[in-house]
Amino acid sequence: MGRDGFALLEALHVPDTPVWLRHVGAVQVLRTAWVQQYHRDEKGVRRREG
């Protein structure tokens, strides 16, 4: 699930993606949740502890 969310958020920054999509409220909520719940490191996407 964490990888899917990161893939969606990254797709929003592809040059062909309309800029307005980055500002949709649900996208902002997803971005906030992903920063709080997941992180990426050399081992891949992992859920944050604690």
C-alpha cells in the first residue's frame, strides 16, 4: 500500500500531469498521511514505527 501511494504522488509531478491536480484536497490529505505513516530508505517503502 505504501508503494502505491508514493507512485500516485510521484505521478502528479510528471510533466504531462495537469498542475491543478496537485492542489486537489484529497491529494493534499494523501500527501500528509503518507509523510506521517511511511518513509523510503535503501530497503524500500516502510511504515513508520511509533
